[in-house]
Amino acid sequence: MKKPGFHYSPPIGWMNDPNGLVYRDGLYHLFYQFHPDDIIWGPMHWAHATSPDLIHWTDLAIALSPDSFGYIFSGNIVIARESYGEDIRKDDLVAFFTHHDRQGFDQKTSRYERQSLATSSDGGESWRKFPGNPVLGNPGETPDFRDPNVFWHSPTQQWIMCLSVGNSAHFYRSSNLTDWEFLSAFAYPVENDRLWECVSLFPLRNKDTQETQWVLLQSQTLQGPQNGSGTQYYVGHFDGNSFSLDRHFEDYLVKNGAVWLDWGPDNYAGMTWENTADEPEKKLFIGWMSNWMYADKTPVANWRGMMTFPRELTLGTINERPHLFVEFAEQIGSIRKQEINVNESLVDRHKLDLPKELFTQGELELEISGLDNATLTLEFGNIIGNKFTINYDPQVEHMTVDRSLARQNSIDDTFNDVSRPIDITSKNGRLSLHILIDRYSVEIIANHGEVAMTYLVFPDEEFDQLFLSNNGTGKINLVGQVFPLETN
Ligand code: FRU
């Protein structure tokens, strides 16, 4: 099986969550959950890759391997602001992770997850596990006690750790990265039956109000926006002790339910890069492009798993409520091979005259208008009849995506389900779509970052055509550019 072109995938073995994202000396570091010996989940390591441009990645030696405390589960990396004793030196990369004790898990003891750290003084090439590990044991409320995400909170001059604990996020504080004191917990609704994983918290300056607000990301395995896994977010305030929701954001949650970072099925356990220059206007994000419902059933060679294309997160306001905008990282522009203008008027159905290679690796930026009385379908397909369709109905302002016909033999029933309708407002009959295609995935961003939707798709043969259909009475206009992409 060929590799995707501009999405990260492991050289061999199994990959899940991104871990330890940090930018240092011109390189983006990506660590991730890795099982080197098989293409299914197993004893977790942290693998390591770096990239100067978020497109071309170099695989490096495994950073962290299981030890007597257990597997190495998810976590993040910070840069030490000063030396804290002999073992953590100023400017070291400090990796926080969960030690997951498999024996304890199998025997159903309640405290099999504890937090540990490791340091690197050579830019992530070699790692020393801290001799005082674990640095935070489980007090025992719930066995799920993992995925540390640490950051420096400058207003209160202390390190904060967010932790995913059962159905909630817990916050801890520390002055030296090794002694941690419990501060508070956040859950929404307070009573919920979801398992929270990979919680993280970061500030962003709202581009509309200029106010700095805090974004809390939280992944949940089984109750995402489509079948299975998904990442929800909350916007509010963090005062160095506890997180509270923005009033307008909470009103919206009460009326509409969860707000998702991505409304498709395949963006899970994502986190943001530490130490990029754009903060607090932007955060750079990457997610695991899969879903625990079928992650171990996707077609493979000797490797399995892909990351999303990196995304830029910014904060803005829609109807008074803070909203997270998601766009593809601008580096995608560096691999555009050719620019092709599109200008179409559509009354019924027709095939666009575009080069085939666009549908193997390509980018589409489309502005669609005239949707008042028309319904739009984009159908990516090939000669053997595989189809991936995106439908937009402006009357109800819903998008649905259907990959059930994209492959003859089903991977899994949950994979094949037609998407639950996704709310996307059409502004005066207009809709904008930004789409990336890379062999096994279609990533869709609507209305300039308002809604992101990520889909794995495994056609039997590569797509090579795009049909557009207008299922209404009006005329749709479609203008924009498309770009075949080239990765070498
Ligand atoms: C999320 C997750 C994390 C855990 C890791 C184990 O996908 O379940 O909570 O640390 O994967 O690989």
C-alpha cells in the first residue's frame, strides 16, 4: 500500500495519538503513540519524527520505551525555564507521559496509571527518564488517570498540568515540574458518562474582541459527532486555579449540545504545538486521523495510522459566542504544483474537466453561490464506481458526507455510516469549501474555518474525477482555484 503524500504516517508498525509536539531550533517535533512490533495497538512507545515544514518528515529513533512501570502513554513536552535540581536542566525538553501498568490493568487494580517525566538536553535525540518517577500517583477516585498536558501559566508564575481523570479534567500546579499539587476539577455536564482523554488547555487571543480566552480540548472515544471518537472543545477562563466557561459559550452548549473541533469521524486525541512564534493569536494543531471504532480494521501494509494535516486554530466570535476557527496550516501552499481556475455555472450535473492527479493529492478552494434554491452534491469518484459524496442542503443548512460507496468491501459498519447532518450556515446562498485530498483522506473546511470535517476513505482505486450536481431549481455558481499537490 502506497504512503500518503503529505500526511504523516509511521515507517512501520502501529500509530495512534500525537504526543509531545514542540517547535525548537527550526524543527517541528512530532512524537506519537507507537507499537513497533505490530500493526495493532500494543505496548506503547513514543516514536519521534521532525520536520522543517510540516510536510516532509524525518523518522528518528524511538524516544521512550516501556519499562518496569509500564507502557508509555500520551503526554506533552515543555521546555524547562530554569534548572530544577540535577536532573532537569534549563532549556531541556521535558516530556510528561503516563506510565500505564498493564499488569495492574489486567488485574483490575484501581491505580494502574501514574504520571512520569523524561528529559532531553540534545533537542530530543536522547532521553533520560527522571529517577524520581512517577511524579504523580493516582489518589484512587477512578482508574483512568492519564495524558498529562503541562504548560507555564505566566500570570501566576507556575506550571499547570491538565490531566484526564475519568469523566473530567483535573488541574495541578507545580513550581519545579516534579512536585504536583491538586487545584481543581472541571467537567461538563458535571455528571457525564464520557471517558475524557487527552485534555489540554491553552490561551488564544480572540481576533474579534482582542480578549484572551482559554480553550480546553477534550477527546472522547465513543460519543463523538459521528460514530465513535471525537474531540470537543470548551472556551472560558482559567485563573491559575480553575477553569470556568464563557457565559455565551455555555448558553450555546445548553441549547445545542457539544461543540466539536472537527465534525467528521477521523480526528482524535489531537493537541497543539508548544513554543511556536504565533501565540497567542494562533495554535498549531495535529490529530490522529482515525477512530477507535475501526482504527485496527483500516487497510494496511506494514504500517497503520496517519495524522491529520496540521491545522491552525484561532479564536473569533459568532453571535457573541467565542468560536474556534480551524484552517489548514499555511505550509500546504508550498507544495502547490499548479494553479487551475474553476468557474462553473451548474444547473444539473456534470463532470469537471480537471487533471486526474488532483484527486490523488490535491487542494480545492471553492466559493459557491446561488444556493438559495439549489442543493449541491460534490461526488469524487473513479471508473469502477467508488464514490465519496459531500451534500449540502441550504434549506436546512446541513452538510452530509457519504463514504459508504467509496469501497466495495466494507471495513466496518460504523465506518460506512452516512454522516449525521452537520450544521453549516449558508450566508446569502453562499458557501465556501477548502478541501484537501491525499489518497486515503478527504479533509473539508467550510466557511473559512467555521467547520472542519475529516474523513478517511479507502477507495479500491484512486479517485480520478469529480462530478457536481445541482438537485434544486436554481443555478449554482462555483468559482475558485484547485491545486494538484506535489510532495517531493
Ligand atoms: C487516546 C488514548 C490515550 C492513551 C493512549 C494510549 O487515544 O486512549 O488516553 O494515553 O491512547 O495509547
